[in-house]
Amino acid sequence: MKYLKYVFLAFTILCIGFIWINSSFDAVESSGLSGAIVDFIENIVHIHISETIIRKLAHFTEFAGLGFLLTSDFVFYGLDIKRHWHNIAFLGLLIAAVDETIQLFPYGRSSSVVDVWIDFAGICCAIVITCLLYKCINIKGLLGQDLA
């Protein structure tokens, strides 16, 4: 199990890179990617979905995944989540702020405080769900620490 902390840390770094690379695309590339996702989902559910909704859901989902990974990192490195949850939340907020700052530079893109809040909501939801998940699967016995 000792190697697991390195695996989760690697996935966390890859996730941050994925988020920041997506923010570095210009408006045409970003819109094309969002449009492809909208088309894919509309073909499945057969209803019209706004590209804006897809973009906001993408923000929430990317950062919820990051929140899961960051929380897992803290758990696997033996840090008490009850004492350090705010550090995870702050890291997520910092990464979201950098993400929106990156979006200031590509042609046709802009930054949004609303997106930072959506990202932060994804992080916070993931912290809670991840802690509950680890508690439900009795990770205490696996890691030797109590999350509750």
C-alpha cells in the first residue's frame, strides 16, 4: 500500500496539468472541444444542452476529481483530514485562481470569478464525499487512521 501515495500524487499532478492545459487553449479550440462534448451528450439524451452548461459542469467535474485526488493525497500521506480539510480547500481554491488567471492570456478567452466559485464548490463537495467514501469502506483499518 505504500506505493499508493505516489500513484495518487502522480494522478493529482496530471489532473492539475490537464486543467491548466485546457485553460491555455484559445477561444476557437476551447469552443470546439465544448461543442464536440455537447454534440456527444445531445446524441445520447436527445435534448438540447447549452454549451455554457457543459462548460460550467466541466469546471465542477474537473475540480471535483481534483478534490478527490487532493483529499486522497492527504489521507495516504497520513495527515488527519479533520485537522487539514481547510488546507485541501485552500489548495483547490489556489489552483482554481491560477486556472482562471491562465485563461486571461489565450486569444478570445477571459477569466470569471463565477468559475472560481464553481471550481471551489467541486473541491468542497469532493472533500466531503471522499471522506464519507473512505469512512464507508473502512479505510481506517487499511491506513491506521480515523477520518471521522
